[in-house]
Amino acid sequence: MHTQELTLNGHPFFIRSWGNPELPTLLMMHGFPEYGGAWDTLAQLLTDRYHCVAPDMRGYGQSWTPEGVENYAVSELVGDMAALVGHLGGGPVTVLGHDWGAAVAYGLALFCPDLVEKLIIMNGVHPVPFRREVSAGGAQSQASQYMNLLRADGSEDVLSANGFAALLGFLNETMDMAWLTPEKQAEYATEWSRPGRFNAMLNWYRAAPFKVADPGVPVTDIPQLPPETMQVHCPHLLIWGVNDTALLEVSTEGLEEFAADLTRVRIEGADHWLHHQKPAEVARALLDWN
């Protein structure tokens, strides 16, 4: 693994990379509560095909961490990654996003299509089907109630107290976290503990434009996103850990309406953390598709 600090749009970002820079680029974008180093195991399985590049996203790890919720709007996050693609040669590149990194990956594919050759999403959601489900008051609304806790004022203090005990308790209650060994947990805690980082990580949730409906109480004033602007025009692979209890597969129903060239691969025995639980199967799905 190689590390470097790059200046993107005038701000410092910490970048990790694996493999030969002469190979095609795979831009790997993490979600909450990870950081660029979370891709290490999977990246090492892909270096025969790709030069894997993984930034600490804005507000995470060793990258730029501005104050203010407004600095974590998806448009700002997409701008960071567009600048990174420009630094890497201007694209187009293959883009891989997980969780919140998937939201940025979709943003790149939708609004900077000249930068994205292929789009790979792992347990992440396109904005239109997800808004439909999280607003409906059904299963996804129920599963997403935790977002209200993460968005609450002062949640960073509650979740980070006593060595991030509440955050780790929440993760262990909802998912199979056997992959988060004591050694890895210490590495994550180092990244979460950098000044201002944990609040910034939660600001991704606070800046999100969607509302989480109460169970059984649909939200009706949902801004409509024009379907013609929400189209993924490049080849699109969706890799899904089927046991995910935070993002439900129902929130991908109808994705074909927005991605004409879509391939779905389901990973059994994995949940939201499929790249840690089943890295070899995820790598094989990715490489077989390409």
C-alpha cells in the first residue's frame, strides 16, 4: 500500500493506493464509519486488474474536515472525487462505492458521466428508489430509524463516549461484526478520534436531503427527482450482501428503470460489511463482471 496527501480543490486529502499505476484505475469510496484503509483486504485481491485508489473521504481519517453541515452536501462530496479523478488523469475510471461512498459514486455517474467508465455499488442505493422506500413508512423506514439518532444534536458525544462504546454496541447489535478484531477496532478508533472527525462523519447524515418516515406514517411531501436526470448511462454492477439490516434490498427495486445496463450479484452469508466478510467472493464478482 502506498500513501500520499493530495490537494483537491485547494484542500488536503489523504489517499491510499495499491498496485501498478499503469493499470486501469479503480476509485474506491468508503462509507460510515470507515476510512480509506478499510479497503485494504479487497484491494489486494484486485491488483492484477486495477490500480486501486482509496481516499479518506471529506471529514474522515486524515482528509480535510471543514466545520458546518452544509459542507457535507452530496454535491460537495462529488466535487472532491471529481477533482481526484482529474488528478488521476481525467478519467474515465471505474468507480466503486459502498454505503455513503455509494451515494457519491452515484453522484459522479449521474452528474459527471464523462468521468465514470463503469459503476460498481456495494450495499448502497440509488437516490430515487431509496427516497421512495425510506419515505414510505415501511420496512426501510423502520430499518433507518437509527439515522435520526445519528443526526441528533450532540450525538457525536453520546456515540464516542467511553471509547466509542455506544457506536460499537449499535454495530454489534445490528450486524455480524466478527471481522472487526481488537486490532482493527483500535485502528478505527484512531481514525474516529482525530479532532473534529466524528462530528464531521455524522454531518454526512445531517446534510442528507431525505426524510426518514416514522413506521406506518408515510412522508408525502417528497421532492420529485426528474427521472431523465437520474440515469446511469455506463455499465453498472450492484453487489449485495443479502443479510443487510440497515439498507434493505427492497430499496433497490426498480433500479433497472435508472440503469439500463445493470448486473446484480447477491452475496449469501454477508450483510452490510460484505467486503470484510466475503472479500474473495466480492472480488470474484467484480472481476468476472469485468
